Amino acid sequence: MPDSFPRQKARTRNLTLGAPRSFHVAADGSRVVFLRSPAGDDARTALWVFDVAGAHERLVVDPADLAGGTVGEDLSAEERARRERTRETAGGIVSYATDRQARIAAFALSGRLFAADLVAGGARELAVPTPVFDPRPDPAGRHVAFVHERALHVVRLADGVVTRVAGDDEPTVSWGVAEFVAAEEMARDRGYWWAPDGGALLACRVDEAPVGQWWIADVADPGSEPRAVRFPAAGSANASVEVHLLGLGDAGSLEVAWDRRAFPYLVAADWDLRGPLIVVQSRDQRRVVVLAVDPTTGQTASLSDESDEAWVDLIAGVPRRLPDGRLVTAAHARDTMALLVDGSPVTPAGLEVRAVLEVADEGVLFTASTEPTDVHVWRWDATGTLSSLTTAPGVHTAAAGGPVCVLGSSGPDHDGMRWTLGGHAFESRAERPVLTPAVRMLAVGRRRLRVGIVLPRGHEPGRPLPVLMDPYGGPLFQRVTAARQAWLEPQWFADQGFAVIVADGRGTPGRGREWARAVTGDLAGPALEDQIDALSEVAAIHPDLDLTRVAIRGWSFGGYLAALAVLRRPDVFHAAVAGAPATDWRLYDTHYTERYLGVDPDGADRAAYDQSSLLNDAAGLRRPLLLIHGLADDNVAAAHTLRLSQRLTEAGRLHTVLPLTGITHMTPQEVIAENLLILQVRFLRDALAIGD
């Protein structure tokens, strides 16, 4: 029997297994390094190299060979947390780092440190204290740095000598590790950076002592010990973050000096031939400053100072410096996120910069959009010429080094992401989906909301269809894109008898400053209003939509939006499935929540938090509501669902709670992932009285 879509999606980790990913190009363009598992149902990710001159892909390291024929997942607490922050669901070699010319790669496998020879192939284990976390070779390829037991170490590859470069005895202090909000909200997943010559390190010292301690218990096993986590809830203390310059051997260390009281967040860092850079941000996120660091004194000087009355957006990949020293950043020029070189925009109005991918002699490689459903790869070169490297509809990205640029493209006319270099297509071993989606993309209403509608395959016009709204609908994430992969799950839900509508409303990325800032002080109102507008506009185009039977489902912010919909607008929405919803924003983290609602939840910003909370709406529930939550979730804690359930019970409102034992914010476990889809359909069909 062929797989059902839920079975295939769960078994293949959402069809990601077997697909090439995590591309890195040597600085001279000689080699392309990437990860790929052997098959679409095999999670044992291996390390591969493509030799550009010979146009040949070769396996460098199979993790099964290093683990005696099996891939043991004996992960440290730091590695489990890193995988949760990066939403990593595979096993084996899931991350790596190389030297500048990609001659060697370092990676950890079950806490053991390995160095791979990317030229000759193979890998050797290095005799260092374990478990190892986040190993990275220096640019010259002579050392590998790593974190062990919260301390930063360096091993010399020539003779295996290990040096403890920095560490504290305090259990709340770690060196070289990104704190929670940096990894979860700032896309800074690292805590140290090598000097270009490999002779020193720029490293974070993080003290979590000020951060409140929460406990996550396995309630299905009352004899087990709860797990302590440090979670910086909105309005509470963050971790204390310092930056230090660390020399190898007897070179000593220096603390980098900046006003940490005014700018407590370390957003990003880099170290190029002109010296170290750090980016710091105020607690209210309305100022971001780029600082040049003097490596001999630790003193800093401002290179860029950006402010915004709401918040300053953080763009991945900047700041960087061109070889001639000009600073590359990104900031709003009127309503468009622009690429800036020495403070001046070099991209036109209407071209919305998404991320900077590479800054080198060839110029700046970045992604940007003129239409939010498409993301293209662009290059600005040192002469000022701007060119698009991709033109076909879809979501595109790239990795580059020297003259070599590898393009990754997801489009509406093919499955998954295709990676190419010139005439070479990198082999994907991912499975082909058991269904092919058919989505109609629209821009509707006065706000030109980007919407996708998916109908059951074989639908006969004139036959009424119940509606399923399927949003994320919140800041920093889009659902409506011109990539086929994004529409597989909506098509499966449609095939169960629904007209599925996915809409990106105000606050979602890709549509300029004012669009994003429409949710300032209110995460509920604009997001919900736009879902209702999308529904009514699409119904005017598709008269088969039955507006007397409208359901809504979502996960994370989408779960919040689903619960919000049935609580505040039961006249429009008749049932909801809310997965891992943030029901009370006072329980979510500082950096995300305070950006939109303010830094003082129980004082000056109380009204914004109350307006965006679901707890005070509990008494108004009169529609079926299914709440789903992983009890091991350390991002959106299960307390969100439990507090809403308590309020609903106190108000005498019947509802359903589905607790997931041992599950975090992700649901990669096959049986759980498969049945979650099936159970949601059953609930929705019952709630809307849909017959077989």
C-alpha cells in the first residue's frame, strides 16, 4: 500500500531527509561542502564535498562508519537545546564548520569531536574532553575551538594539545555559547568567533544567574526529576552578556568595553582583516549600534547607529565590511528594507532586502523581494551594479565563495529545493510527495493580502465546501510563498473535504516597515482582522465556500491566532485547533514579546499585554476548541495552554486538551507527527458536522 501523506510526512521529516542542505563554499571556490542523508527515509546525515574543477560529488564522512555501524544520539543538554532552537530533526552530522579554504571540517557526533579531511576524505576523532559542543576550526586550519562543560577550549591539530582558554566555576556561567534569546530570536546561534589568523578569539561570557528558573517535568513519569531551564519571560531579567578577546597560550584576555546598561543585547559579531565588529541593541530594541573593537585594548568605536520609534529590524548576515573597508548594513529607507554601504542605500525603493548571504571581493550577495511571495538572489558589486541571479517564481537562496555561487531554488513547478552550480544539479535523494498541490495565489482586499487557496482535487463546482483557515499570521514568518513544498499539507487537508485558505496578514515579513509595525502594541487585533478580511474576499471569488462552517488551525503564533479567532469572533469561526499557542504573552520571552508589546508588562505596557492575551476571553468560548501542547516545550511552555484551560474550566466552557508527553515545540516523532494530522481532521469534521 502506498503511504498516506501524514505517514510520508512523518517518516521523511517533512520530506527533508535525503535532500542536500547546509552548503558552504571554500573562499577560493575550489570546493563546495554540504550535508545529505542517504535516502528520503534515513536520518543519518553525512558530510559531502563537490570538487568544482572535476564537477564531482564525493562522500567524505558517513557517520555510521564513525559510530561502529550505528548512529548514537547521545546528546548533551547544550546540543539538545541547539537543535531545538534551529528546529533540527535529523541525526548524524547535522552541523559542521570549516577553515577558510574548506580543507578541514570539524563536527561533533554524540559529543565526540571529529576533524574531517575535505581534500583527501575521511575523518579522525580528536582526543579531547567530552561532550563537545559547537566545534569550529580557525580560518588558517591549525586549531579547533569547542565548548566543554561551559568552558571554551582549543585543540591544536598538529599535536592534539588541548588548552582551556576561558571558563568559570559558577554553574550559571558559560563561555562561547549563545544565550536563549540570541539563539531563538536573534538568529545568533554561536558564542565565539576566530581571528582571521587563528591567533585569538572573540567570545561571549554569559551569566544566566539573573534569569528566572523554570521547571519542565515529565508528568507521565512522576518519579523523574524535573529539568531546570532559565527562561527570560517578558519584563524579567535577561542573561548578562559580556564579550572578551582571548589570546592563545600566554596572550591573556581583554574585556570588550561598551555601555552594557544602555545596550544589553549582543546581536551579532564578526572578525575580519580590519578587526572585530560587534552589534549591540537597547532593551527596548529602538537602537542598534555597530561597534568596531580595538583588539589591543578592547575599546570600541561606533561605526553605525540606527534608531526607530518602534523597533530596529535585525537582518541576517550584517554587518560586514567590504575588502576596502566600507561597512555593509541594512536599514529602512522610507518603507523599504534597503542594503546600505557606508550608510547610503544601494538598492531601490520596493526591493525589500531579506538577508545578506556573502560579502567578498565580488561584492554583496543577498536575497530580496519585489513581490513578497517570491524571494530572489541579488548581487551588488563594488562598481555599484545591481543584478538578479534568479528570475523564476519561487523562494531562492545561495552560498558563495570566490567566483563560485551555488543556487538553491524552491518553485511552484517542482518538489523541494533544487541546488545547482552552473550546469551541475546536486542530487536530491528526498522522496517525491505522494500528492501534488494545486494552489491559487491571490492578492485580495484593500490591503492586497497575499492569500493561497487550495481546493480538494476533483472538486466539482457548485458543491459547498466547509472552510479551513490555516495561518501562521504573525511576525517574522510567511506561509504564502511560491514554493510547492509549502502547499503539501494544505492540499492534504483540502482533500479531506475543505477549502483551505492560507493568508499572510499585517506583521508578516516582506512588505515593508509600516506593514510590520501595524502590530505594535497589539498582536491580536490586526492579525485577526486580516484573517477575516481574507476569508470574505476569497469567498466573494469562490462562491462554493460555505461560510456557515469555517474552522481555523495553527501552530505556535498560528495556534494563538486560531484560539483567538473562536474566542473573539465566534460569529465567523465555528471551530479551532490551537497547537502550542502563546495564550499569555507575559509567559513568552523578552526579546520577541517586548519588541511588540513593551518592556513593562505589569506597568506602563499592561494594556498592550492584556489586549493581546487570551485569558480574559475564556468566558466567551462557545465554539469547539482543541488545544494541543507538548509538555516538554521550553519555547512556548505548556503553562500557556494549561492557564487557558483553567480559565475555560472556571468559566464552565467545554473544551478539549491534547497533551503530548515528552514533546517539545517540534513534533518530529513519527507516530505523533502522523497522528496529529489525522486527529485534527477528525476533530474538525466532528465540530463542523461534516459527514463521511
